Amino acid sequence: GPALRHTASGIPCGSSAGSRAARITSHEVEVLYRHPGRMWLIDPLLLLWLSRVWLLASRGEMDEDPVVFAVTDRMSILIGIAVLMVAIAAL
């Protein structure tokens, strides 16, 4: 298969974690955010939301479109607010 590009830290850019790491540690992010390291706190929130969506979908408890679910589900809204708060705290 095709070779993956690697960042200076050795994390493959072909993986979502690798591409996220490359973005968070990029010069552009350091210019935009005073505390770019705080952006790492978004990852566990996204993992929580994705795990919850997968669990509900596997149980057959999520009948609607994932976007409709995300904007109408109370827990999804709370996680979204937490992500927004982390992003603001990084400014």
C-alpha cells in the first residue's frame, strides 16, 4: 500500500489522530491560540460522543439521521457545548 507521511514527532499523518496531532502542533494553530495544548481536551469528548452514537445505533435506538440526532439529543448538545468551551479556553 501507499506509504504514510510522518510528522516530525513520528505520528503518521494518514491516521486521524496523526492528522489531528499535526494540526494542533502546527504553527498556524500556535498563532491562532494562546493555549493550543488545551485543544487536546476535545479528543476525549469526541470519543465519548462517537462511542455513544455507535452504542445507540447498535441497539437500534437511533432511528434518525446522525446530524438530526446530534442537534436534538441532549447529551450531544452538552458535549458540543463542552467542545466549544474548550476551544474558547484555548484562545
